[in-house]
Amino acid sequence: MKNKAIFYHAGCPVCVQAEQNVANALDPEKYEVESVHLGTDKSRVTEAEAAGVKSVPALVMDGTPFHINFGAGIEALK
């Protein structure tokens, strides 16, 4: 059974590079990666906050948020 990883981003250049370098580097045999663009899917901002996301890009794996770089604070996406 694969674990789920969610990559939250806002579509900015920092986020796109992080997705290419980090999220896409995960072993597809171990992780199913979902990419969520919070700039276009605002309904999922609350979900990201509940998962501990403070800024994007961020990758949530096994219930733990990993903040990759500071592209935008979560408040700016509301």
C-alpha cells in the first residue's frame, strides 16, 4: 500500500521548481503524490492549514509538513 504525500503550492516559480525537484523525486512505489494549487483551489487552504502548512511550497508526508522554501505565507492564499 502506498503512502500519500500532498504537495501544496501557489504556482509561483519557487513552487514550480520545488515540485520538479522534490515532489517528483519521491519514489512512486512508496508514495502517491497529489499536487494542490492553493491559488486556484482556495477551498483546500483550510485543509492545508489543518495539516500544519504555514507557507508554500510545502510537502505533507505521513502527517508531517515539510516547508521547502518560502514562496508565500498561507494567509496570502485566503
